[in-house]
Amino acid sequence: MRFEYSPAPESRSVVRLRDSYGLFIGGSFVAGSSAFKTISPATEEVLAEVTHAGPEDVDRAVAAARQAYERVWSAMPGRERGKYLFRIARIIQERARELAVLESMDNGKPIRESRDVDVPLAAAHFFYHAGWADKLGYAGFGPSPRPLGVVGQVIPWNFPLLMLAWKVAPALACGNTVVLKPAETTPLTALLFAEICQQADLPPGVVNIVTGDGATGQAVVAHPGVDKVAFTGSTAVGKEIARACAVSGKRVTLELGGKAANVVFDDAPADQAVEGIVNGIFFNQGHVCCAGSRLLVQESVADEVLAALRRRMGTLRLGDPLDKNTDVGAINSRAQLDKISELAGSGEAEGAARWSAPCPLPDRGFWFPPTVFTEVSQAHRIAREEIFGPVLSVLTFRTPAEAVEKANNTPYGLSAGVWTEKGSLILWMASRLRAGVVWANTFNRFDPSSPFGGYKESGFGREGGRHGLEAYLDVVGGGDV
Ligand code: TAP
């Protein structure tokens, strides 16, 4: 049954957009060389003009970070650093509504997700790492492990504030300073975060934010004053960065793409599994590195599960990201929409059967309906390539061994899901799936205390938990062990 809902838009009045934003360097907003516009992907309206940081701007940001590292931050006792992180976390909570509305405006994601997932998790990352700042000597990396120095961080557009939190919180807790470049299409919550750093009286230069495009990211990564690079984004760019860092000898962590298998066995509770499949691939329009984009369903229940899945997809509400009833928001950019459309077209051309939920698409903005492909073979591009959109490819299997073989038949290895009543089967599968995270009877669960990261072309290094601290400490040098 489909319920009709009246519109319930969240008010935009909580957000005070400026016409234009400078770069955040040395604790202040400063002018840069040129500017670009950021738009709402749901309406294509221009939201603000943002500064494009050129190499000389990146240079200034790195110099500010170096000065703050040497004069203030690296020498500050951990318990004092922890207080700043705690204060930032509290301000994120206090300004949560503003951050959530701004994130949905700039990114296109439903307010329900930015309000209930992105922003609370971002605050949780700062709280969690505030707790670590004075306990690094107990993290298993020696009695007083040292920071690395200036960290260059480059993040994508799918979880703009959350990816910032994943990067900035551990770096600062460990005593490093930061130059961060947000994605070109979603710079606004990073710039609001800069205001939060000012509000928290964070010493100038500890966090610097340089907006721009891929060239700005390249300048951050290549800068000789950067001691460590932390990147989240596509595997193609990740490989370039790995090459650049290999020759410079910089420390690097890479969180890259994925093509996760969500494996449903015949004894799984069907309704619960269908909710997990929907959450796995349609959460955040499928713009999720660990999205369950390949459904592997046991052949004996495939028809039943797919019928239930189509029924459920028929109830998804697509539209205004600021409407509290919206399930599926806008695709982040025209370029991403073109990429999704091209890959979906290849699915049809290669012989898979396409079914899209019957939801009307708004006239303006970038939209793609939740879509499922059946009759998919492992050779199809839609089964191999990351689509990064609301498109699910369905494959079937007969035995657990076949499920493992198909699930692992990918160059990626970020995440996987297993749906079954049998605990022994969950453990058997989890020990064989080559994925950094394996969820059992759930999907897309995140916690700051739980390490996240990939195998193979999904990257290396972990973010979150005790393991995530390692990336920001001079562990190779052994600290003061
Ligand atoms: P990318 O195109 O790789 O962009 C990521 C970031 O790198 C952006 O800020 C981008 O700037 C910048 N960049 C582009 N070219 C660069 C270069 N040559 N050197 C340095 N920086 C460069 O990825 P995307 O399309 O934004 O994000 C989607 C990808 O990220 C997907 O593959 C997804 O799986 C992955 N992702 C992975 C994770 C984890 S945790 N594994 C989490 C989220 C997303 P512009 O925005 O200006 O292009």
C-alpha cells in the first residue's frame, strides 16, 4: 500500500548563506586567485560563489599549518587538544540543524539522512577522538607516539561533512595540523565547519580549508611541506596519488571505491532482508563507497525476494531533499548523472533486464529513479564497475561457496553483507569474504570506534577506532618506544 504524504519541507531560514566564501587559512577567511559557483543539485540554483585555491594559496595554507604545528599544536598536551575537539563536537551538535539543511542543499541528500546520519556521526567522531587525545600512549603504539606533522586531506562529495570529520578529528587528536580540500560540488559544510573552528577558538592554522577542483587536490598532495596524505575518492585518482606519494616518500592512506556484495540466503527473514537491500543501495542515492550494489540472492528464494523488493521500491519517495518524507534525493551533479545513465544504458545493451521504480522525476535538477537489473552476468559492466548511484545488479547463487566466489570476484574489497538466520554461516562467510567490513543482518552501519577501510583496489589504511589513529602517528618510527 502506498501512503500519500503532504509536503513537509524543512525551513532553509536556519542557514545564512554568504554570497561568496574565501579560503580558510591561518584562522581567517582570505581571498584567493579565482572563484567558482556551487549549485543545488535538486534545483540547479546557484547557492554561493566559492574561491578556487591555486598553488600559491595551497602554499599559504601549508605554511600556516606548519607554523601552527611547530608553535602550538604538536607541543600542546593531549588533554588540552582533547578539549578543543570536545568543544567542536558540542558546537556541531548545537548547529546540527543548520549543518543538516546546508548539507542537503549543497549535496542533494534527503534531510532525513543528513539530520539523522551525517551530522550526528560527524559529532560522534569528534567526541570519540576527543577521548583519545590524552590516551595515545595507551593505544598500543608506544608510550608517547608522535604526530606526523602537516596532513593534506582530500575528500569526496558523497558525505561532505562526515568525511571531513573522519579525516580532521583523528589528525587533530594525534597532534597534527591539517590542510583539507573538500569536493568541488560540495564545499559549503566544510566552510561552515571553518566557522565552527573559529567559534571553538581553535588556534589559527590548525585547520585550513582550501576549496577548488582536482587541480587544487593535486597541489595539496604534491606540496613538499605536506608530511602525510589522506585521500577518500575514486580508485582512479587514488592510484595517481599513490604514485605521486611513492616517489616523494610521503605517508599515505587511501579510502577508495567499492562494489559490495549483499548476500541473501534462503533462510533470511525476507522482509528484513528487503529493508537491508533497500538501505544498502538506495541510502544516499547509492552515492556510498560501501553500497550493496550487487545483490547475491540464493536461487530458491530469488523470485520471492525480488517481488518483495519491487513492491518496496514502489513505495520510495523521490524528490525535494529538504522534505522530511523524502527517501531518495537528487544525484549530486550532472556529471555523476551522466555516468550513472551511461552505465545503466550499458546494462541494457549487454542484455540485462532493467526495472525502475515508478516515481515521477522533478523537471529541474539531477534525478535518477531507483533501478534494479536482473538477468545480470558477472561479465556485465554493471556487475563489475562502481556505478555510485541508485542502481542494483542482481545475481543468483546456489551454495555458500558459490556466493563467496561471486562476492569476491571484484577488484574491490570494501564491504559486504550477509543475511541468514545461522550464526555459523555468518562466521563462515565473514572469514572468506575479502572485504574490510562485513555486516550481518544489517547494512551501512557506522561507528567512530569501528575501523573502516578496504582491501585490493578499495585502498589501504583504516579510519576510525584505535586502528585509525595509526595513520596519524609516527608508528613506523616507533614513537618513544
Ligand atoms: P574523485 O573524483 O576521486 O574526487 C575525490 C576528491 O579528490 C575530490 O575532492 C576531487 O576534487 C579530488 N581530486 C580529483 N582529482 C584529483 C587529483 N588528480 N589529485 C588530487 N585530488 C583530486 O571521487 P569522487 O567522484 O568525488 O567520489 C566518488 C568516489 O569516492 C567513489 O569511487 C567512492 O567509492 C569513493 N569514496 C570512497 C569512500 C571510502 S571511505 N572508501 C568514501 C566515500 C567515497 P573535485 O571534487 O574538484 O573533483
